[in-house]
Amino acid sequence: MPKVALITGADRGLGLGLTQRLLASGWTVIAGKFLDWPELDALQASFPERLIQVSLDVSSDSSVAQAVAEVQLRLDGIDLLICNAAIQRSAEVQSITEDLNFDHMIAEFNTNTLGALRVTNAFFPMLQASSMKRLCYVSSEAGSIAESKRTGWFGYCMSKAALNMAVKNMHNDLSHQGYSFRLYHPGWMRTYMSGAKNQEAHYEPDEAADFALKHFLSAVDESQVRLVDWQGNEMPW
Ligand SMILES: NC(=O)c1ccc[n+]([C@@H]2O[C@H](COP(=O)([O-])OP(=O)(O)OC[C@H]3O[C@@H](n4cnc5c(N)ncnc54)[C@H](OP(=O)(O)O)[C@@H]3O)[C@@H](O)[C@H]2O)c1
């Protein structure tokens, strides 16, 4: 039986690149679909059995519950979870002296931090059913307190720092039960986080997906969880 991965935010960007690569490597992929972009539909013809598209808004309890119900009808377990979905709404804010949009920050927390917890929690019975139990979280250098040079971007930076803490707590809880964790900064990618495709960034998401999968599927010392970048370097928290 092919191994099974669940990827959130698989419509575009890094999530789509990860979906394509895992499918090409023989995995079954449950691809969390957020909006109606055409890219996943275009892949479906090539992988009619192994690509399973599921509507999944990680910021919504009911959407996540519905996704769990749908996936449980088709599969018994999930081997690899990749919590990738995120939004960025706060980059234009450079200083505490500016007007702050707290609704934007709440949305960033709900998607980037709580979304990862919500999905892990709701799919936990399916993760428990697998022997692989690999849980991967796409964070960012923006969440590293030690490396921080920004003066604003409050919601995004804080949501990623909080995600790092959540992953550390889950590692404390679950690493002795056979679960392994990857916490990852994918580098600066030409993706859609800022609304339009960023043409100035360093990597196409396809290339970034190669680096990411190498780390997600590699053997590492599982006694600690580390924030690792796309070059395999450990980053300070
Ligand atoms: N881009 C970078 O340079 C960079 C750097 C460091 C870390 N990261 C991290 O890398 C990950 C992937 O980002 P990306 O650059 O590939 O961005 P992206 O192109 O915007 O992809 C993010 C994906 O998440 C989806 N999404 C947004 N809100 C969602 C929700 N509530 N529920 C489910 N899915 C949702 C998006 O759907 P829509 O496209 O329909 O909105 C999109 O498919 C994120 O965790 C990001 O924080 C990115």
C-alpha cells in the first residue's frame, strides 16, 4: 500500500510543490484545498487514485471536522502530516507607532498557529493508526526571536513564534510514543503569500519543495525538535 500524506494549503506555492513531488514518488496525497485554484484539478488526471482533494480551511473547526469525516471514509491512517497553510496580512506594518489591524493579526494566529494545532488534533486518530507518525510544520525565520531584525509584521512573526512553541510542546508530549517532528523554514520563495506571486524571492516553490521533502523524510536525532532551514542548518528559536 502507498504511504499517505496530508498537506494543508496544497492549492498553490510550497504545498502544491510538495503534493506534486509526493505523488510522483508513489505516495497517496490528501491535498487540503482552500480556494478554487485550478492546479490540483490539473494534477487529478495524472493521479486519479492517489490524489485525494479535500476542502480544508484550517482556520475553521467545522471545515476541519468535515475534512476528517471525508478522509475517514476513504483511508484508515495518515503517515505524514505537513501543516503548511499560512497567511500573511501584517507585512505592511513596520512599527508600533502605526495603525494596527487586530483582525488581521487574529486571522494570522487562527490560521498559522491554531490551524496547525486544529488539524493535528482533529486528525490525531488517523495519525495514531500509522506506524510512521511523522508530523511536519512549516514555520519561518520570521518566528525566530533570536534572529529577529524586523520592527513590525507583528501578527505573522508572533504567529510563527507561537507555532514553534506549540511544536515543542507536542514533541515533549508525543516523542516517546513514536512520533517524530520536523519544524522547518523553507527559505524565501516565489509564492503568493503577499497576494501576488513574489518574483524577487530566491526559489521557485518546486525547488523549495525538493529541499523541504528531503528534510521531512530524512532520519534525524528525534530526541530534540529543531528549527531547520532549507539548507539543513539549525536556526536559533
Ligand atoms: N513564501 C516565503 O518566502 C516563505 C518564507 C518562510 C516561510 N513560509 C511559509 O511557507 C508556507 C507556504 O507558504 P507559501 O509561500 O507557499 O504561500 P502561498 O503560496 O500563499 O501558499 C499558502 C497556501 O495556504 C493556503 N491557505 C491560506 N489560508 C488557508 C486556510 N485558512 N486554510 C487552508 N489553506 C489556507 C493558500 O490558499 P490560497 O492560495 O487560496 O490563499 C495557499 O494554498 C507557509 O507556512 C509560510 O508561512 C513562506
